[in-house]
Amino acid sequence: MKFGFYPRLAVCLVGVFMVVMIACFYSTNLLQKRTQQEAEQKLHIGLAEHLVSDNPLLKEGVYDYEALGNLFHTLMILGPSFEFYYLDPEGTILTYSAEPGKVKADAVDIAPIKQLINTDRGFPIEGDDPRNIGLQKIFSAAPVYNNEQLQGYLYVIIGGERYDSIIANLQNSQSMREVALFMFVGLFLLLLALLVLFKYFTTPLRRLSDDMDRVQEADFHREKLPPNLATWNRNSANEIDRLGCAFTDMLTHIDNQFDQLNKIDSQRRVLLADLSHDLRTPLASLQGYIETLALNEDSLSKEDRRHFVDVSLKNAKNLKHLIDQIFELAYLEGGQVTLHQESFPLGELLHDVAAKFELDAKQKNIAIKVIPDHFEYYVFADIGKLERVLTNLIANAIRHTPENGSIDLAVVLHNDKLRVDIRDTGIGISDKEIAYIFDARYQASNTEKDTCSHAGLGLAICKKLMALLNSDLRVESQLGKGTCFSFELTLANSH
């Protein structure tokens, strides 16, 4: 059986609380006992010495042990918490006052007695208890001399057997039991309060754990989640609230990623279907013309064979162009493109690209101009990627610009960068469609048709190429008046 966080925490808390309580109780009792012993020994340390100096039986040396025993009996009546013993110099008990059989030891260790007589530090000092072999008790002791000759020691046990019996009875009394019960109840209530507090503080953590389990069961799909998920205070200073908010944000992010992946997957399926159609058209035409050539080689005239070969070459060229675009887009989306950035004059590149389209532009009487015609701006970019973008944009502009139109390649210094505008006087793009022209396979409804096959990948490729160059390809257009594509380039130090 698996226990949750709070039950384990409660068990650990109870265990630690009991251990700490027992340790505190034991150490408190031990400290109290030693403090009490130290105080009592210091208070009665001179008792034996005063008895030796004031009593004639001990002052001049001991000879009458029976009289001394009677004296001890009288003193024990006056001080029932004391036990008196007379020892020889080696610690052998010579006389005492006690009922027969009470004193079980014949001698006591003399070392603690000498330590007490010769020092006033290290209290409490405990010595042997003659009535309980192996038990140590505090004591008072004094040497007994006769003409400077050591006769023995007066050994006084402080807190004797009667004292221990009375203390034991008091500990078992009703009042002591009430005090112990009161302490136990107080400690139990303290433990209960701690458990309630821990329950209060761990409840949000349990709710968060339950939410995580529900999310996992729903396979991280928000629409499959139950409506009773916990709500978290985003402005709270509580770490669990902040953790819950982070979990909710993460769940929203994952859900958005799921939606985006599904959308991308759907677009990929549509793109593959469209591209398959686009590939099939030139491939079927190519196959048809080649088969006609193969089957009717002898019956076809030289002009027909030449026409069939030209058409086949054109279809093969269109097919290669389409496949090249598909691979280029795949490499861009997969991040497998390497940049080779360098400093170069932008004006030369624009004039070269414009010259490349001069023949196509003349066929439609379209003027291509670089504005200004001459400038010395240098930019830092990948010249190959930038030429690819310019080529695609100018080719589109020529295709969508009617005869006698114009295409301007304008360069303007803007916010410490160079802005390049490719403006045409073509058919333009409607406001409803302008937001979709950078999507792969999208072609505007008023797209000009020509004899070449177009897959609608050019602008998508241009958009991604400019993103690699840390720029953004933007478009402005008016239907029937023309279109302007623009982007910005980083200036380099001029040569």
C-alpha cells in the first residue's frame, strides 16, 4: 500500500515528536536530578565535619562503637533523610544505625571520600550506598583523628532510603499523576495542532498532485480534462500557488503545441497531396511524349520529333524546378541550412539580378530600375541566400505585372539599416488574401497563369530565407495597383 505525502509526513512528524519528547523528558529529568544532587551536596557538605568537631565521641577518636551507634540513631531521628556510617581508614564499615539486614555492604570505596575532602569542585560527587550494592549516592564525609592519627571517616549518605521511599510515594501520588496527565494532554494537543497545520500547508500540494494525475490520464489533452481542476492565485507569494500557475501555463503551452502540431500535420498532408498532383502533371506529360516518340519514331516527321523533345525537356525542367523547391523548403524548415555571411556592395548585387531578368522584362516591355542608380552601401549578409530571395521576388513581379509596367528596386536608409523595396505595377493582392501569401502552396485567386508550372512555394522559401538573415519579409499591396515586398539588411563597414 502506497502512502501519500501527508500520511508519510504525519508518521514522520509523530515519530520525531515522540523521540524528541522522550529525549527531552529523559535529559530534563537527568539534569534536574544532577542539579538537585549538586545543590543538596553543597548545602550539606559540612555536615560530617561539624559532627566530628562538635561531638565528644568523634572529636577525640572513637573507642565506644555502641555509643556511636546510638548517636547515629538519634541523628537519623532528627534528620530522617540522612544515613550515618563510621568507616576505618580503608573504608570498612565499623558501626552504623539501621535495622538488621538493611546494610548489605561491609565496606565502601574510599576514593570518592578522599576526592570530596580534598576538593570543592566537580559536584555532585557520588559514593557507594551501603544499603544498595552497586548504587551511587551523594554524601558528606569528614576524617576522624586522634592526636593527629587518622582513626577513620564519618560517612553520611544524603537522601537515604527513607528519602527515596517518600519521593517514590510522591511520584505515585494523585497530584503527580494529574501533572503528568496535564503535560501529556498538552503535548498531545501540540502534536494535533502541528498535524492540522501540516494538513493545511500540504493540501495545495495534494491538489496539484491530483491535477497532474488527471492530466496524465487525459494524455495531456485539455479537452479531455475534468472541469474541477484546481485554480491557483498567480499573485500569491505561496510557492505552491506559483508552482500550480507554472503547471497550468505549461499545460496551456503543451495544449497549444498539440494544436500547432495537428495544424502542421494537416498542412503537411495537404501539401503532400498538392505536390503529388503537381509532380504527376509534368511527369505524366513527360512520360506521354517520350512514349509517343518511342512508339512512332519512324512515322513522325523531323519537326514533330523536335517539338516532342522540346516539350519533354520543358516538362523535365519544370519537374526539376519543383523538386528543387521542395527540397529547399524541407531544408529550411529542418534548420539544415548553413549561412556564409560576408560584407559586399548591395548595389552591385541588385544590378546583377536586374540584368539577369532584362530579357524576360523586354518581352513584356517592363522597365526594371534600381533606385538610386548608384550608391556605396555595403551590407553584411549571405549573398547567395539574398540573391535567391531577390530572384524569386523579381520573377514573381514580372509574372504578375502586365505589359508596359515597371518594377523598382529601391534602397532607403532606415533606422541604421538598409530597407530594400521591390515594387511593381502589377495586379496586386486583395486584403483578404494578403495574410496567406507566405503559406506554402498558397496562390492568390488572381494569379497570372503562364506556360510554366508553379507550386506556390517561392514566397514561403523567401520568408524563411529572410528569417535566417535576421530580417522579416513584409508585403503591402493594393488590388489593381501593384505590390511592394520589403525587408531590411544590416549595414557593414564600407570599403
